[in-house]
Amino acid sequence: MSGRFVRASKYRHVLFNPSAENILASSSGDYTIKIWDAEAGAARLTLKHNDIVQSLSWNAAGSMIATTCRDKKLRIWDVRQEKPAHEVSGHPGAKNSRVVWLGELDRVATTGFSKMSDRQLACWDVGAPREPIGGFQILDSISGVCMPFWDDGTRMLYLAGKGDGMIRYYEYVDDKFEYLSEYKSADPQRGIAFLPKRGVNMHENEIMRAFKTVNDAYIEPISFIVPRRAETFQGDVYPPAIGTKPAVSASDWLAGKTGLPPKINLESLYENGAVEEVPIDYKPPPTTNPVASPAEPPKPKAAPEPQPVATPARREPAPSSMNESKASMGAMADRFADRDEPAEHDDEDTSSFEEIPKPVERHPAPAAAPETATTARMEEKTAGPPISKAPTATTST
């Protein structure tokens, strides 16, 4: 900084105002944040804290700052008034906490620790930050501090763990952070930074690019790419982004003027043409690309009015009483009954099965019965020839 910015203790954080030209915020060990006019090289404003400032983040208009402190407080500062608009209790753990403003939204996200040293994530309403929206979300039990980074174009939050090799990313939907996926590496990062959106490779569908330090030896780039095969500009994932021109000058900002910086149409960069500025409230036209977009899926057709669902014929509703149960069982029995049977039956014959006639019973002949003709014939066949009476012997003399 050319030796023009002098403080009594070493700097801890340095962050430029995203809207005003040459306005810079810095924190140090004297428990303060100083707002500098970089052109004049002088501190114009001072934000006093009760302990070491652990992180800070500007809003999109550059009029407010969110800070976390070692006293476990989350503060929303009206910078030019040099006093906090809100001061609430943040994460209860003793380790460091981080904060990031969610672009043009009136929300901030914080990371910190619970009393049991679990890593946490929280979303806060800037207008009423008494409690986090939906409470504190537990991430894991790793000891490294989570460094949050926000992408306003895709509304995604990136969490990089200090001392580990993971970078998780979430989508912000309805005041909740929905987990998408994570990047894992065996090389832990000590620090990390993200490239502005206007510098990504849109021809490869790259939506973010990070640079992490590895073992204090080299810097490794990490690309986050949407897996699409389209060879045309993807307007749904590349909305207008912040350009290089400020909204107001340093003197105007110090005088109380506020504004959002102008945006540029990223499609002009995709075609290697001149940079095209667009209005702040500009919305890109719907894309004609046939490839479906995961960020903005096509709207479903209007559903027809609901119709009653037909109940299967064989599935009867459960009877609510014993009489209904008997009637239901009787109806089921009639369904399978023989349709050719006469309508009227005798009281004794109520079966639906066909009755088989019984065979005629044959009784054996009694033992003392007289002889029949058949018996006589049987005896004639088995009997031998008749034996005649022997002749009387004659004695001769």
C-alpha cells in the first residue's frame, strides 16, 4: 500500500467497497475497523469493537458491513453512522466465526462452531437478526474453520475448510442452503480466493474458479463446471455480472450517496465483443437452447383437474362393523357361486358344489341260503363220474 496506510498493529483483513471507488475497509488487533479513502491515503471512519474482529463483509451497495468478533457477536454496521444497526449473539463456540453478505439480498451467512465444537452454518435476516433463520445447521465435527464465498449469479454458497481439502457448495432456496456436492482433495488449503464471474471460461461452462494455497508452496486452480454439451451461450447460468466501473466516487460515498455498480452482459464477453453494460434490473431473455437447464427447469404444463381414482374391483374397503364384515363376505361368496343353479333351494341342500350319486350297495348272500341253479352247476363241473353200486359176487361150485 506504498506505506501510506499506517496502523498501530498489524492488519488482519483488507476489503474494498464493491460500489464506491477507492473506499477500503481494514481490521487490526486494536479491535477496530477503519474505512480508508485510498486516493487520499487517510482513514475517514472507525468502527469500534469489543474484541478481535474475525471477519467482515460489505453489502452489494457498499453502505453496510457485517462483522463477526471474538466476543461471539454478529454485528450489522451502518458504516457512515459508525455504529451498529444490529448486534446479536452469533455461534456459541469458542473458535473463529466467518460471515459473508449474500450479494444484493438482505441476508448474511455465517459459519462457526457449537459448544461441542461441531461446525455450523446459519442464515440471518439483516432486518431482524435476533435468531438465525431455521436455526444453526450442523455440518460436521472437523476442527478447521469454514471460509464462506457467495456467487450472486447462481445463488450458490461455497464453504472451504481451512486445513482440509474439501470445498462444499450449496444452493440458496427459500432461506435455506440446499447441499449440492463437494470437491475433495488430499492437499489441504490454508487460504483460498475466487475469481470474479467475468473471468471464468464460459465456453467450457465454468461457473466458478477458485485458487487455493497448498502447503505454502504453490497455488492450485479449481474449476467448477456445469456438465453440459451445449456449444452456445448459457444465459441461465451466466446472468449479468458486476463489471469494473464503480457506482459512486469516494467523495460522493462519504457524502452519503449510495448506488449499485453497473453490470455487464456476459454474452458480449462470450462472443469476444465489446463489453456491453446493462441496467441494474436487467433480466436476460429466455434461452432457446434445447438442453434442459438444471437451474431453471421448464415449467410443467397445467395439470388437469383431479379425477377420482378408480378402486380395483377385487379390493373391498375394510368393514367398520361385524355386520358389514358378514355382508362383505357374503357378497364375495355370491361372486364365485354357480350362476346356473336355481334361485330357490331346499333348506337341507345349501351347498354350491355338484353332488355325486352314491353307488348302489350290494349285499352278500346269506350263509344258510338254499342252493341255487348256479351252485348246482358248479357242483356238477367239479364232481367226478357217478359211482354205481358194486355187483354182488356169485359163487360157483
